[in-house]
Amino acid sequence: MIFLLLILFFFLAVFLYLIRLRVKKLQGGFPSEGNKTILNLEKVLLSGFLIAALILSFDYLEIPKIRVDSNTERLTLLHDLNNARQVHMGIQGAALDAANTGTPPSVLPGDLDVKTNLEYVTFLVQHGIFKESDLSIFCVPGKHIAALRDLREENILFRFARVSKNDPSDTIFFATKTNVEPPQPRSLWERLFHHKKEIPRIVFRIGGDADRYNQLPNDPSQMGKLPPREPAFLAP
């Protein structure tokens, strides 16, 4: 965009300069009000050219930082997806075992006396479904926790729905939180015309299928069936 402005300013300045030479030639080299007006326009365009060139130089100097931010966002998404798969597989395996042995009767939040995500993760560890050394897979990127006593609600990446063993397979099981601020704009151009983006959210359903949403729909039911309980999700 800045590059196009540079080209536009340059050609307009050249065009006005040629017009001024032509007018001056027709008037025998004597200055006129029209010539002065064109000269002033040339000065404005040249000033715009210099300002645009300055902005463009700052913008190019910041490009490596923008790429780092973009890579960071992709790594965050891969981290969330990988951890979500491990959590889903672990809970689903435990749910199958519970259905066969009856101990515990269920491992799903809607069948348990848990009210928060922290209480549910604590239940999963205390009943041997996950080890304390596995706690980092429940955590936001960059947080490594190896003991239940150190785990806090704000550390947990997932928001679990109050699903039950009798719910349909397309019922939403959990979603990754989006309470992490996206990278701030680095270049001068981005700072001038920045539109805030949401970190993509991953939604897993009981049956194991998942979707990524760059922007959440106004109606959460578009992502899948909500559990028939109130509230539908554990407290954050």
C-alpha cells in the first residue's frame, strides 16, 4: 500500500513539473499565479513522497518481528491442538474403562460433583487418569506445572462442558480458551491500521471430531450441541 502511494506521489509530482515547464514556456519564461500554484502543489506532493518513503522504511525494518509473531501464533495453535488431542484421548480411554468396570461410575464432568475446570482436572489426576507430571498438557502455552498444589484456574487452557456419558457424540466436550492476547502490531503501518484478531479457538466434541474457529459464532450451538444442563460449562 505504501509502495503504491510512493509511485502515485512521484508521477503526480513529475506531471505537475512538466505542466509548469509548459506554462512557463508559453508565457515566455515569466512567472504567473498559475505557475506558483503548480509549484506549491509540487512541494506538497514531494513532501507526501518523503513521508511515505519514511513510513515504508520503518515498515520494512520491522518485518522480521512480524514474521516472528506470525510463527508464534502458529506454534500456539499447534500446542493447543496437540494438548487437546491428548486430553481427549486420555478421558475417552478412561470413560471406556469406567463403562466396563463401573469404577468410577463416570469420568465426565456432567456426572460428577465438580463445578470448576480446576476441580475437574484435580479429579482426573486423583483418580489416576492423568499423572501430576502430565499437568502441563492442561496448561496454557509457556506454563509448566508438575504438581496439583501449583495448578491455578488461570493456568488451565481448556473450558470443559458439563457433558454426561449419555449425551450424543456431537455434544461439545471442551474448547480452548481465548484469554491470551494476540501479538501486538510491530510495524508502523500495522500500528496505524491495526484490527485486533482473536486467537483461533479449538472445539472438541465427545465423539472426537474437532473444529477450529478463527472467530466464534454469536450462537455457540453452531459449534455443536450444548449439554442439556445449566450451566452448560464448568465455571472458569
